[in-house]
Amino acid sequence: MAATPFISIQRPSNLDGYNRNLSYAEQPTNIPKTFLDAMEVREEVFVREQSVPLHNEFDSDDARAVHWVIYASINTMTEAQKTDDKGNILQRQKSVTTTQPIGTIRLVPFPHPPHPEPGSSYAADALETNPDADPSDPPFIVDRATTFHDGKEPYVKLGRIAVLKEFRRSGISKILVNAAMAWARENPAFFNPSIATMGMDKMGASGTDEIPIWKGLVCVHAQVQVIKVWGKWGFELDEGMGTWFEEGIEHVGMFQRMDISLTAKV
Ligand SMILES: CC(C)(COP(=O)(O)OP(=O)(O)OC[C@H]1O[C@@H](n2cnc3c(N)ncnc32)[C@H](O)[C@@H]1OP(=O)(O)O)[C@@H](O)C(=O)NCCC(=O)NCCS
């Protein structure tokens, strides 16, 4: 079995009709294939392995996020080579090549719901946890200040990173994180709001100098058991955010400031 990884990207897409009570394999035909592949990995890792309820795995951030999926091309022998007594080949070995999604990550644009309260416990990690929020058009929120976030600066959030168990510890998640961060560096204005479509009020801005613009701040809500892994990619623990439980799993906040000064057109 030989595996050659390659990556696909799924930009924000219309996921209307996605039924969160059903598996990725039972979704309507309008849902993009790359997103279904991401959900295939997330269901295996978060739902089956970590016991997150299927209903909570898909959330309202999925439609507005950018997703990356890494695949392995797996060559499996179906019939062995056959030879006669003298070593002459009677039939060559036969094999089939299949493509399998093995890892995924997503990048969620601002705005976000407020930072979780230390010691709190909640299920769905998305704007819908705020009953006043309209998930299709989220308001801009002034948050509490933490160690690395002043409560106002727009930040993007990396999350839902998952690699199938049998492919772990061979650098797959490193490829995913690098792909997402390289894309963010090359597309720093992608998530910046347009005054024309949103209006100043909704952005919480009273003048053009207050329009929320991404300046390179990246957050993760990390499971405590992978703090070291995110640390390897340059994320620092935000002590001020404290710890909380998502889906019964203890989480912390971590931040990284990317240097986008050479690419940002601000
Ligand atoms: C966390 C996870 C995505 C890492 O994927 P992976 O492909 O095995 O990671 P990599 O092989 O790219 O490893 C990256 C680095 O982290 C280290 N690492 C990986 N898993 C680790 C772990 N559980 N504990 C400590 N270090 C770890 C690797 O040694 C590597 O370090 P190196 O670059 O110095 O060699 C994977 O274990 C996973 O899917 N876990 C379940 C889902 C999950 O917990 N997601 C995190 C949500 S916040």
C-alpha cells in the first residue's frame, strides 16, 4: 500500500439543506464533495473516536469557513502475480487505486461569538450558541480582553483539525496547518467586510478607520491534549482565556500573530 497525499480547498459555500442529523454520505446532492470529504474525516475522528454527537459536528461556521482536505491515493493489490513452475508470468499482479480523505482543517472568519467564560461548558462551538445571533449574517462583537486579544481586533480561527488514526504522526496535520496559514497570508483581505454590502452600523464602525480589518491575528480553541502540537506551529497559550469544556473536552485558547505586512493591502 503506497500513499501520496494531495490537498483540496473548499471556499465558503452554500450548505443549505445539510442535515446535521445525518451522516456525510446521506446529504443532498448540492453539498460540495470536498466539504463532504471533510465531514467524512470529522465524523470518524470527532463523532466516532471522541464521541461528539453527530448533530453537533456540523455548525453554522461551516458555510462561511474555508476548508482543506488532504487525501491519500491508496494502491491496493487485488490479485497476486501468478507464475508457472519455471517462473514464467501467467498473470500480472492486479491492483486498484482509490482516493481517501485522511485529514481536514477549517479557517473561520471573524466575527466570532464571545470568548468562552473560564470554567464554562457548552456543546456547539458556533455563533448559534448566541440566541440573538443570525448565523447567516453575524454581528460584530466587542469581546472581553484576554492575554493576546484586546477584545476588538478581528481574528480568524483555525479549527476542526483531524487526521485519521492510522495516518497520524507522519506530518499530515503539519501540511494542513501550513496550507491554511499560507492561504491566509496570500489572501489577507479575503474576509474583510465590504461597507457596500454590510453597512457601517453592522460592522460596529462609526468611521472608516474603525472598519474591522484582519491584521494577522489567528486563534485556536485547542484541546488540552494537543496544546504542545499547536505550540509547535507557533501558537501561544492565552492564559487570560482560561479553560472551558466543549463537548465535554477541556479546551484552552491559543493565539499567533502572522506577519502579513508584505501581502496586506490595507
Ligand atoms: C492532533 C492531530 C490532528 C495531529 O495530527 P498528526 O498528523 O498526527 O500530526 P503531525 O504528524 O503533523 O505532528 C505535528 C507535530 O506534533 C507532534 N504531535 C503529533 N501528535 C501529538 C500528540 N498527540 N502529542 C504531542 N505531540 C504530538 C508531532 O510529533 C509533530 O512534531 P514534529 O514536527 O516536531 O515532528 C491528530 O492527532 C488528531 O486528529 N487528533 C484527534 C483530533 C484532535 O484532537 N484534534 C485537535 C482539536 S484542537
